[in-house]
Amino acid sequence: MKLTIKEIAQVLEIPNIDDSREIHGVEFDSRKIQSGDLFIPFSGQRDGHDFVQDALDNGAIATLWSRDTPAPEGIIPLPVKSTLAATQKLAGYYLKKIKPKVIGITGSNGKTTTKDMTESVLSQKFKTYKTQGNYNNDIGLPYTVFQTPEDCEMLILEMGMDRFNEIRELTTLAQPDAAAITLIGEAHIENLGSREGIAKAKMEIVEGLKKDGLLLIPSDEPLLDPLTKDLSQEIQTFGMEKGDLTAQIISEDREHTSFKINDTVFEIPVLGTYNVKNALIAYGFGRYFGLSNEEIKKGLAEVQLTKNRTEWLKAGNGADLLSDVYNANPTAMGLVLDTVAKIETSGRKIAVLADMLELGSDSAQLHAQMAEHVVDAYDLVFLYGEEMKALLHALKDEETTITAFHFEKNDKQELIQTLKKEIRSNDTIVLKGSNGMGLLEVVEELENME
């Protein structure tokens, strides 16, 4: 990283700072500070200013500072009104300085998988960097920018949101050359009011998109049609049945999906039609930035997906586990349940479903709708959390042979013990729920069962 303290001060309009020392890196966690770093304190459960001394002890040479009191001796304080606003402004400056092409990806589901696929494709021709983990918000995106290597040619940024104006802030900072909306689901509908509201919030991504840039959107989402008709950017649609980019499934098993785009056959190391749609986005970006079909094919075949997104694992007794526990909304849960329902298995199919959070007043109805995805397809369903009671009642109203268990949120250990007792070595178990429900602990317990 090539930023001097003086340069940072000039960007942030801080007078009387003439220190020409170079900053080696930027960190928000004082424990990660290395010699020569800039420390940025944020206010969360604890005020980051309380850790400036720790950052200094670990080698920080400068810090943003928004307190009225003096900073610790030995560190250069850079006074700002808001450390967050200053961080975002500085990240935007650094991005313009290193000048990579920027790809922005948002959507209610599939952002991380699409990001992974896009990075794998573009890395066949360019030096790439992508959002690590879930660093996709107003703090995480600037952090990703600061971690981007100076020689990066393609930067793939995941953009998450749970409120209006959040995507606007991120895309204004990033100024993407190309962008995609994976789909419009129901995630955060509690804050956004409706799917129409979610569509409008996702479309904020075009406000920073270059005027001659590319926007990829799903062809089967009518809510986006009126929001894109007057845009100056190039719009391409993708989908299985219709769109500018379409694919035909050739074969599918639990760890691979083969499909055809025009006359070329591609393969991804993951199951699901919804993942083929994600691959179509990566394909679209690849073609836009000049990659050949062979380069795109190689990138898709070699993609390494982020953990806990549609990840096949083994229970300790040999049962197959499909862990998709990072997050959940009704669209995503329905897709993964339908996908597993189509897989041929020698044993039973079991679903472990936890509450989907932030669904607002429609939560009970949206949980109950999951019944159509499990009836006649699954043998056992384990439901976890208060909101999943709606699905339990819906299943009781159905004429079905499915066996359903329900556990309250504070009964996680009972859920785990019941699962260990009930599952057999040839079962296939899909686990899906919002991250806040902590199903990852259930997955780990099943992996380690005797």
C-alpha cells in the first residue's frame, strides 16, 4: 500500500500534517495491527478509540481520531468528525489511485457464490481480488478496498444491504465498471416494506455504475423492468428460459452441474439450477471483459466457493450433509430444498430448517409457504425457532407422511441430540437457516458425532 500520512491528511482535508512516512496497511482491529499501519477506530459495542494504545503498542504509526480528548503519545492523530465517513472517503481515493476495473454484485441471494465464480473466471486473464468473507457493508467494503493489491486489475466487490441508501453509499464509493443483481428475494423485507422496496434498494447500484457500464439482471424479475428502462448503461438479462444469456442443464449430481450456453458445455463444481444462474452472471462478466469461452469454462470448473454456501460434508456416521447455513430467506430456502429434492439418494431425505429472520409482518406466511417445498419430498423435517412454528402448523394441515419435529431456540442441544439419535448412515440432510440462528454449530456437532 502506497499512502503517506501527509497524503491521507490532504485527502481528508486535515491541515498541518507534514509527515511523509508511508502507511503499510489499514486495520480496524488493533490485534491485527502490524508495524507501520494506520488504525481506524469505530464505535460499536466498544469504542475503537479505547484500543488506540493497543494499536500503537502493536506498531501503528497513525490513527483517525474523532474524540475531543488527546490521543495517546507516540501516534499521529488525524482528527475527523466521523471515522466512518473519513474511511469511506479515503477508500474511494485509494481505489482511484490503484485504478482496477470494479465489478459490483448485489442481490437477495447468491452474492457470495457469484462473486467467487466471477473472480475465478476473471483470474484466468487478469490479476484479481475479491471481497473476503462477508465484508460487504459500509465498513467491510472500504476494508476490502484497503486490502486490494496495488497491481490488481479486476476488483470484485460484494455489496450487501438491509436498508435503503446502503447500496447507494457502497456503489458511490466503488464506481463499478460492471454490476449485477442476482435476484430479488425477501431478505430484510422487514426494513424495506415489500419486494418492490427490495428491488428499488438493489437498483441503487446503478447510481455509481459507470455511464457506459454493464448491468446484468435476472430475466424473470418483472419488478426490475420499470426500474431499468431509462438507464444509459448496457442492460443484459440472464435466465434459464429467457434472456440475453441463457443456459440449458445437461446433467446434475450432488457435486457437479453441466450446462450448455449456446454450443459450449460448461461445468460448475456445485449443484443447483440457481447456481447455473450465478454462473451465467460470471459468464456475462467474462465475455464483457474479453475472455474466451475456454477461459470462462476453465474458471467456472475451478471455482473455490466460500465455506457454508452449499457445501457438502459428512456426518460422523457417514450421512451426507448439505450445509447452507450462512443465511436464509424464503426464495433461497425454497431453491435449496427443491434442488435436494431432485437428487437421487439411497436413504431418506431430511431437512433441518431454522428461522428466517427480518421478514416482518409476513414472516408466519412466508415460513408456512416452505411446506410446498418439503411435502412429498422429505421424510423428516427438524424445525428450529419460534418462526418455524408456522411451518409446523402448515405441515400438520397437509395430508403427508412427513415426520416433523420442532425445537425452541433455547433447545439447540436437544435438537442436536435428537438429530444424532434419528439420522442413519445413508441419509441425506440439508441444513438451512439465518446466520443468527447458529446452525453452523449443529453442522459441526453432526460432523463430529460418533
